[in-house]
Amino acid sequence: MSLTYPEALIVGALQGVTELFPVSSLGHSILLPAVVGGRWARDLSVSAPESPYLAFLVGLHVATALALLVFFRRDWVRITGGLFSSIRTRRAETPDQRLAWMIVLATIPVGLTGLLLEHTFRTVLGKPVPAAIFLVLNGLILLVGERVRRAAAAEPSAAAGAAGPAGPAAPAGSVAVLARVDADRRLARLGFGRATLIGSAQILALLPGISRSGVTMIAGLGRGLSHTDAARFSFLLATPVILAAGVLKIPDLFGPLGAGIHGQVLAGSLAAFVCAYLAVRFLTRYFETRTLVPFGLYCVAAGLIGLALVA
């Protein structure tokens, strides 16, 4: 297999967008080559146990995680500082300390499950037909989740969750920083149990076609978060998971699987970084006033069309 530069750039850009949009990057990475067919279907297979495409995807995951780290860099400085100060004092009292430990606890279930089952899910289910079916299921999860949230919001006691209204978009500078600090204070009131349940929803994203950000947001909405805070918590939770998944497999890039594709990996990773940064920038503003419904409709339509084309 010889991964071409056009393939690398297109798949890299697709990964950067779909990893953060609630539409499943893995599902699209499987379906697109199958729909295009020909060389793409041969070169870009995630189900093959020794496919260089897997080494290529490692670089894309690391690039996506780096884009999240850059976008939320000030927040991660606070959160990391809260974690170390909590370890030093053996307490978790401030919002930053509590949020840091919430992220740690919430990533443990998906981390352990990924180590145990990721290979099995990828080789058994990483094929076009299962990916299309799960993409439809992802869309239904988003649509049903939004419907349940609206029904709950209509009840008098429904607004007593951890997050209040997101308010208007904050301008750049110190006001934006304060808005993020306020959002983290709301998230810190979730509690460790609820945060862990929300983080555990990421396990479903091991299935090709199920979106990590989508199911995490739905879980957050179900626990009383606003769309803005649910999206923010989803991105914060995704950062260490995506980064760890990439870093653990970096040796593949320098082994036989990565031989001859280092240039393509670099090109695809740059495309993934830029597109992921633009995607998170767009989504943090989008969810201030909008919902997951358009993404749910898209996933149902794309999954059905993909299923019809590849079945």
C-alpha cells in the first residue's frame, strides 16, 4: 500500500472536522474510502490488522489533540495547576481542582475499555456496513436525546442542573477568559459521579459511526448542562483520550507500518490540526444558540445513503 498525498490531505481534513463535530470521524474514515472505491478502498482500510492506514491515523489523532490543547491552552494551564495543587494539599476544594479530578475520573472508563476492546471493535466492526448502521444509530441518539432534553426542560424543575444559561457570546480578551472560568465553575458543580457517567459515554465511540462528542454531549444534556457547557466538557474530556490514543501508538509510525509514508503523515496531520482548530472554534460559538438536531439529521441521512451504496 502507498498512501498518496491527496488521500492524506483529504482524510486529514476530514478527521480534523469529524472528530469534533458530532458525526463520528471513524465512521467517515471507513465509509468515504468504501464509497469512492478503487485505490481508496484498498489503501484506506482500518480493519486490516497490519494496514499502514492505522499508522497514518495515529498522526491525525495527535494533531487533533494538539489543536484542542492550543485552543483551550489557558484553560488547561488552570486545570493542570488545580490538579497539582490538589495533589499537594490532598484536597479538591476549588473549581479548578474539582474539574481536574472530574476529567481524570471521567476518562478512566473509556481508557480501560479502549485498551481491552479497541482492536476487537476495529477489526470486527471496522467495515463499511457496520459503520453506516452505527452512523444512523448515532443520528438517532442525537435526535432522541434532544427530544428528551426539550421535554425535561418543559418541566418546572428541569432547570435545576449544574449549568445556567450560556448567555451571549463573550468578546475576546479578559471577558472571554472570565466566561470560561464561569463555565468551569458550573461544570465543577456536576459532582464526580455525574462527571464519570458523562465520560463513560465515550465508550460508545469505540463503535465505528458513533461520535465521541455527540454521545458525550447528550449525556451532559441529560445531566442538566446547557449546550454550551456540554460541548465544552465534551472537548475537555476528549483531549486526553485522543492524545493518549495517539501517543500510545506513535511507535507504529516509526516501525514497518509507517515506512514510506512519513511525508503523507505530516501533510495529513497539518490538515487535521488546522481543520480541528477551526472546527472547535466554530462549535463553541455554534452551541451558544443551536442544538444537535442538524447533526442528527445529517448522520441518519449519511448513514442510510452510505449503507445503500456499500451494502
